[in-house]
Amino acid sequence: MQTFTEKALTVMKSIPPGKIMTYGQVAATAGSPRAARQVTRILHSMSAKYNLPWHRIVNAQGQIVLQNEESRLFQRTSLLREGVEVDGNDRIDLNRFRFDPMADEES
């Protein structure tokens, strides 16, 4: 049986360029809908080791929420490079850019 962390890593690695997921969506897809903060911890501690596309994870409102200016700019720029539209308030249209791995499996 896979641990939540292993499942979350798999989910995050599956997000294609040009798409995003929310912290809560990653948690729910990995089997623990109330573990959005755990997703944050996984991203913080394992992004480099597992080469995670951390820039493709945003909050439930579709907003970049990093406090560090340099990291926020990097996330914004990375998303824009992949074709994700980010508005002046660092928000992304979830209806347009959200990745749904469950829907993708059904196709």
C-alpha cells in the first residue's frame, strides 16, 4: 500500500505543462481530502529531490500565494511560459487551467 506522501508525489508529477492543481485537489486525489497543508510540507521538503513541478500548485482560489517575492515571480513566470494566464492579482482561472487527473483517466 502506498503512503499518502507517495500518492501525492505521483499526483504532482502527473500535472502536465500548462495546467495547475490546488493544494486541496492534490490532497483529495491522493486520498486524503483534508491534507492540503501536508501537500505544502511535501512540496517544501521534497520538490528539489523529486523534481516536482511545484509551480503548478496554487491555492483553492487559483492564486499564487508564496510570500517570498523571488519565488512568487518565478512561479508566475514559469506558469506564463507554459501558457497559463495569470492576472495582475496572481490569479489563474481554475475552470480553464485546472488539471483533473480523474477526468483524464476516463478519456
